[in-house]
Amino acid sequence: MAEPTPLSLVDNDIAGARKLPSNLEAEAAFLGAVLIDNRVIEELQTPIRPDHFFEPLHERIYGRILALIERNATASPVTLRPHFEADEALKELGGPKYLAQLTANGAGLLAPRELAQQIYDLALLRELVSVGRGLVEGALDTSEDTSPVDRIAQAEADLYRVAEGAATGKEAESFRDAALTAIKMVEAAMNSGGGLSGKTSGLVTLDQKTAGLHDSDLIILAGRPGMGKTSLATNIAFNCAEEYLKWQSEGGEHCYGAPTAFFSLEMSADQLATRILAEQSEVSSEALRSGTLTRDDFQKLSFASQRLAELPLFIDDTPGLTIGALRTRARRLKRRHNIGLIVIDYLQLLQGSGRANDNRVNEISEISRGLKTLAKELSVPVIALSQLSRAVEQREDKRPMLSDLRESGSIEQDADMVWFIYREDYYLEAVRPDMPNPDGSSSPDVQDKYSQWEANYLEKKNKATLIVSKQRHGSTGNVALHFQSEITKFTSPNTRDYSSWGMEE
């Protein structure tokens, strides 16, 4: 059988004139690549919609492919065939065999992103042609009821719409829609009984301060090494995922949890899993690493492992990710698992696009802007861990401040919230004085010095402070937390214990 003739359409409105910008071979090659490997769509950095295709048949084919993938079905020439057996345009090309011919050579798999970009760019050019034609036709209309100023304003609006579509692919939202979303958040906070309008951190004191983790927010969690940044991040990720699992089994009108993605650029997936198992089984991390478990410890560990088997927590430990690669992976997780929280450990280990010309501050600024864009694009809260500069160690007061953010650039500007984790017992441990001799032979000065230190240390032991230094939607202040270092677990203290933290209720 002869090969079908290539699709070729001319602009019927201006017969004989130049064709509209298009590349039907690129469209066919891209469709073939998608039909061979549906995962091609997940890797696209350019959002391709069916109406970006010039040929109507290609538009219908791509629309059906997206519909199948949305239902978690496989899109292939076989699964597409029932939907196109009666399609007249397809019959002219040999019927359903054309679907198989799209996948014949697989050339599109060599450069699917470039093909998608070309399809998108040509669609924008056609949109510009349409705007230009409308401008010419409007200018030629000399009827009395036509205002040249109105024509200019309309042309400006049309061009701006095309430009906005190229930049974001998203239409502006009316105030009515935005207000309805805000009312739903307020309603959710009222129904929670605890002022929670976002996703839970699992820490009551923190949720009370922030009203939860809100969609589109970029949250920076910073601290010096040893403060417990990663521990707190894993605690929050686990708590949010567990709350979602609980909601799935018990139901309820509102869900305050979500499937969670944890991008670990420093620790491996099994190291993170070990931490979480230690936290939830309450078996010390040291015992897990060394294998010195009692029978009771192993039973606790086994029960915790069974309980966590279905936990919707996804760990990506790929090292050296660029901000672009991270966004691509996050989009894929959003589509596959509908993730509602992203945690990144940590920001300084991400790489930029390479356009910063070896300027680290500019690169970090690019990364922080990319994380904020990701939070808005996927409409999820993003928690990014960050290092602090050594300036903290040079001060007598070790409590961190916004100026301590390392290579800050635009981190503070882009963040909706900035949290610092601070544990005074860590610094007290570092200045532990010599312990008096057990036989009592030490001098009174040595004994007094150690007794004073010990009393102060025991008062501060296991107490942590989360300093909310920036909160775009609320007040700043301190949040009391309890930290069990042996199992790396943060919890909220009882309200009645606040006075011992030196904090108000």
C-alpha cells in the first residue's frame, strides 16, 4: 500500500497567499514519540495543548492521548483506534493504519522536547498572524461607528494576551474566583477547630502560628549544622503524608494532609527511611545503624514498618539536580501521585541553569526564584532547607537572623515564610566543663562550675525553638518544640509547659 500523502492545509481565508506557519512533519513525529513512550509528555518543559497543533486531525489525536493518560490508561495506536474508526479525515489517510504509521520510525524520540518547542512556537506565530490580520481588517473598517483609539486598545490587548500565554500559559483569574478560593480556605480553618486553613505540619504549636502550610508558599527552613533541620523536615513530611493516609481510611469533609515528595540531595533514600523508622518506632537511630536491637525493639520496628508501608511519601535522592530537573521531576510526581507538599534538602546543593557565570549569589537567587515559581505552578507548599553563614557562631547570642542566610541573594525576598531552628542545649553541650572526679577530690570551683552548667543544661535539654522570622500572611515570633535527639523526632510540647520555654501561650 502506498504511503499516505502528507497533510497539507492552506489558509482558506486568503487563497493563494502564503501558508500559515506550521510543520506537519514535526507534529506527526512528536505524536509518534508520545505514542511510543507516553512518558515523553512528563519530560516537557513547554506545555503543549491540543490547540497548539495546526492540523485538526493531529489536534484530535493529541486530545484523545491526553484524555487516556489522564485516566492512567496507556495511549497507543491500538487504544486510540476505537475513537477514530469513524473519523473522515483519518479515512482519507488510510484509516487507523495512519496511527500505526506515526510510530513507524520513532525519529521523534530523538528530540521530543525540540519538536514540542517548535510546535508551541509555531502556534504562537499563528496567533500573532491572527492578531495582525484582525488589526489590518479593523484598520480598513472606516464605518462611522469605529473608533481608531478603540482599535488600538483592542490590538494592544490581543498582543498582551499572546505574550502572557507565551510566558505562563495561564489566564488571569477573576476576583470573584479568587475570593471564592479565599472563602473556602476560611471555611476550612473554621471546620478544623484549630485555625488550620492549609496542610498540617503535624506540630500543633507550629500550625497554630502559621495556620498550616499553604499552597503556592515557599518556606525556607534554615539552621546551623546539628540543629535538626533535616529531622524537622522529615517529621513534617511524614506527618503530612500520614494525615492524608488517615483521611483516606477514615474519610471526612476536609483533608489536611497530602502525598508528599522529599528531594534529598544530601542523604540517600535508605538513610531517610531509617530516620523515619526510628522516629515512628521510637528505637534509637544508633541502635538501628549498629544492629544492637533487643527483641522488643525489633518488634516495634516491624510494627512501624507495616504501618508505614502505604505511606504516600516519595523520596528522590538523585544528587546534583538542577532547578530545571527538579521542577520536571516534581511535575511528574504531581501528575502521577497528586503530591501536595514538596520538601527539598537542601537549597545550596541544587544547581542553576549555568547562566549565572560562576556567580554563586546569582545562582542561588535563580534557584530560589525557581522554587517559588514551582510552588505557584503546582499550587503546593514548598519547604526548602537552607544553610546559615558562620556569622552565627561568632556572636554571643547564637539565635539566627535573616541576615545569616547563606548566599542569601533573593532567598528572603522570594520566601513567603522563613523559619530558623534553634536549640540552646546544642551550644551548651559544646561548652561542657570538666566533670568532677567521682571520688570528690576535685576543687570546689570545678564542682560549682559543673553543677551550674548541669542545672542550666538539664533545664534546656530537649527544648527547641522554631523562630518564624518572616511570615507574609501573619505575624512573626517563636514556636516551642520538643526534640528527642536519640530518635531525631520533633513534637509539640503541652500548652501548660510553655512557661518553661519562656514563651507565651
